[in-house]
Amino acid sequence: MLSALKPRLKALAARTLWAYGPEDLVKKLETCGVQPGTTLIVHSSWQQYNGFRGKPADLVRALKRSRDPRLAGHDLNALSQHEFSTMAGHGQAHECSP
């Protein structure tokens, strides 16, 4: 009985207590010291009950926007190494925990 209730409770918590959107993520990254020019290295997995209100692509766009607003609208796969290096520049590395 309890095992059947667990997924429902996780889903409820993800929609309410754990819920955050792209703008919330950008604000949290700013709080952690991420700013334009900062290098981000992201290791992640997508979980059903992670609380993010959006799609994986929305999360990637938020990460790009927090790093450099100019990168948010670009398909980084379409950029040459030189174009990406020019836009990305060099920055400081930061580690931030939730």
C-alpha cells in the first residue's frame, strides 16, 4: 500500500515544494556567483520528479542565459570552435550545491 503511495507523493512534492522554473534556476546560479564570463560544467540526469517546470531544452536555455545572454538563442552545435571560443571567452569556475 505504501509503495503505491510513494510515486503520488513524489509527484505532488515535485509540483509544489520542489517546483522551480527557468528563471528560478538563473537566479539561483547568480546567487552561487555564476555571471557572464563564468565557465559552467554541468553533470546532470533528467528525473521525472525533479521539480523543474519545463522541458530539458528549457533547462539548457536557462543555463546558457545564466552564462552569457548572447548564447541563449544560439545553436551551439552550429557554431565553429572559433565562434564558440570567441563568444564564450574565458572565465572563472564555480561550484554550487542546491
